[in-house]
Amino acid sequence: MSPFEHGEVFVTDDGAETDLDLGHYERFTGVAARMTDSVSSGRIYSTVLEKERRGDYLGKTIQVVPHVTNEIKEFLKVGDDEVDFMLCEIGGTVGDIEGLPFFEAIRQFSHDKPRGDCIFMHLTLLPYLAASGELKTKPTQHSVKELQSIGIAPDILVCRSEHPIPDKEREKIALFCNVRPDAVVAAYDLNSIYEAPLAYHAQGLDQAVLDAFNISPAPQPDLSKWEDVQDRVNNPEGAVNVAIVGKYTQLEDAYKSIKEALTHGGMSNRVKVNVEWVDAEVFDHEDAAPHLEGYHAILVPGGFGERGTEGKIKAAQFARERKVPYLGICLGMQMAVIEAARNLSNVADAGSEEFDHEAGKKRFTPVVYHLKEWVQGNHRVRRNEDDDKGGTMRLGAYNATLNPDSLVAKIYGSTAIEERHRHRYEVDIQFREQLEEKGLLFSGMSPDGRLPEIVEVKDHPWFIGVQFHPELKSKPFAPHPLFRDFVRAAKEMSRLV
Ligand code: GLN
């Protein structure tokens, strides 16, 4: 998936690289997503082909129905025995060619279940014509018709709309689409996505779902958690300006979880976090200061490839020297280490093997090198230079041990953490001693002590680089400690400047 087209790649604890939607589910439900929570057409087809090669179908003719649809149904069932409700989203638009096998599979799935065990909710759009001042219900009617023609009758319609839906329109939709009027639920545009749970409650979505399942009367929901979140979003007591110095700055979705985690950090500090996207490439060859002055904190996110890295290294230098709070994530940590090696430790040509591999020639002293072997839980993982690019990353949750005297141990309130990874390259521990002498402390390490997980600058108010992705675990009602404290440091900085 290209970050330019699809936005960020969301990584689960068990190491699945998935769509960013799964991140939203995790942030809203608080339930950690797993590999078995998301699937693509590609994965379904490749499993069917593998099974065919293995002879699992015993020489039968392989068809979309039943082989592909059965595979989708099997996928749906994985892990469903531990839960009361299972929510299954089919992405895309009704009528997409890619979606058809999935629609057929969920139709069959509901058919296989006892009556009332499965309901269908359909998300539609009610466009507003400003010229005539009317909401158009036709697109909704059409997509419902399309669904009905493949045997799926929605129980609930969630209608995206910029404007309130007049009763007359609501009744029309209900009648023509064959749903009850109180099952036509408005989804109005909101200031913040975190207002959605309360907004849906006000529109009666929760009641409509319970009604459709015949669960009533039901106890009143406790929404105090979301009321607190909404209050914090809507009533900040100040604002901080944070620069994200990255590569995919044209597409904000490429850093979706970072943006959300910063919002969560803002909520816990009761400040609004204004994020500015700064393209690192712009100051690859010039002074970074004019581009970075005035921000209360700088964040360098993860990334791949050499483009823009000289600018990121300069951003790390600027933050270190000017004592501006800095959070380096994955590539952002590697850049901070390269910066310290070059400017504090006199390794003038310090760099990452990633960039030499890309360029096909050796130019740098590899302070960051390609990892070929590591420990995951109780076993050893090995990789080759020429393994498939798709399968060579250190992915998913890994433990780290923190130095009890470090800033990060204070922030986490613990010396044992578990965070999600997605990278091929690692900071080389050979440089530890010389960098620590100059004030770049290796304050978090893999439990075997071989892989640097966190670095921090001594005598700096807040300079931390992490090899993992803390943003993936932040929730609105449980902001990640690193983001909470990073925004706190930015808030303090905003009082100084
Ligand atoms: N490109 C770097 C690596 O593979 C960093 C990856 C990242 O930032 N997620 O190690």
C-alpha cells in the first residue's frame, strides 16, 4: 500500500500491516486489533490459490462462489466465540466489482445464522444542493436498491449529511428503502471525530441497533468517558504549535495515528495542538532554522528512503541545539542518532545503510544498519538481504527495558514496556559508548540488550527518539504517555517563547 494513496499502514501487536481504519476501531473501542481483524481481496485469493495447490479442494472446479465466499466466511468466524458483538465493515462502495464476493459472503453469513443474530447497517450519502437548498435522497435509494438486488436488506441506514434531515425526507427514505423511520440515522459532519459517539447517541443509533437485535429494554449507556473527551476537545485552555517534519506532507492520512495521538496528548493537557506539516526536503541543502523557528515542539515521524533525510537530520540538530522538545519516531530516532554521531561524536560521514542500499554504493559509516537476526519472544528470526521486501521487517509488539534513571522511565512510570515496530534497520550498538559520552543516552534497549529502542539527550528539556511507533497505541481516553508528556513539554515551551 502506498502511503500517498492509502494513508498510513497501521500495525497490530501480532505484526499485521493493515489499513488505517483499523486504527480508528482500536482508538474507539480500546480493544487491540489483531491480524485476524482485517483482510483484503488479495489475501483471500492467495489463500484460495494456496489451498487449491495443496489439493484441499480435491480436484473440484474453483469458483468465486463458493470457494472465495467460503474463505471470507471462515475469516469472519475467527475469534468470534469470545465476543458478544462482532462488527464487520465491508469497505468501498456498493457496486464496486471488488466488493461483490464480500457482499455475497455476508449475505450467506446472515442466512446461516439464527433469525435476529445478524443485522445490516448501510452508510450512505445525502448530498446537499446549495443552489436549490435541498437534500437529495436518490443516491441513498439507489444504493439500497443495489444492495437489495443482491439479497441484502439494510436494517439501519446511517446517512452522512452536512445539514439536518427534515422529517419529510427521513420518512421518504424510510418508506422507499424499507427501513423504520427511527432507523434512518443522521451522521452530521462534526468538528472532531471524537464527538461522534455522543452525536450518534443523540441521533439514536445505539437504540436503533438494539431494536434491530430485539434487545430491549436496555440499560442506559454510560457515556461519561466520551463526555469528558468531548469537553476536552471543545474547551482547550491554550494552544501549542507542533511541526511534523516529514516526507508525505501532502497527504495528512500518511501520519493519521500521529495526528490523533497528538490530539490525545492535547486533550490530557487541555490544549489544542496545531499541527503544521513541514516538508523536510525543502531544507535538505539550506539552513533549517527559518523553517522551524517559532514551533513549540518538533516531531520527525517514521519513513522510508533517503529523500528528505538530510532535512530531518537538520531538524534534529536544530531541536537539540535550541532545546526545543523533539520526538523522533522510528526513522526520526535514526536521524537523531546520525545527527549526534556527525555533530557530537565526529563521525562526519555517519548515515544509514538504508540509503547506501538504495543508492547502490557505499557512502556512509553505518550508524544505522540492516538487521538480519533478532529475538522475538523465545525464538530467533533471521533475514537475508535478498528476501522479499514485503517480509523482511521487524513487525509488531516487542518488549523494551528502560533505564530506571531515564526521562522515559519517568514518563512511562515503568521500566518494562511493549511497543509496536515496523522497520528493517537498527541503530548500531557499537556506537553506544561514544555517543553516551557526548550526552546521547541509550535509555531503552531490547531485553537482550542488543537493540537500542530509545535514545534521549541529557541536559535537554525533552529530546527523545524511539525505534517503535507509540502513536499506534494512543487512545482518546488513554493518551499514550510519550505523547501526553511531549505535548506537556510543548506547552511549557509555549510559555517561554
Ligand atoms: N526506514 C527505516 C527502517 O526501515 C525506518 C522505518 C520507519 O520509520 N518505520 O528501519
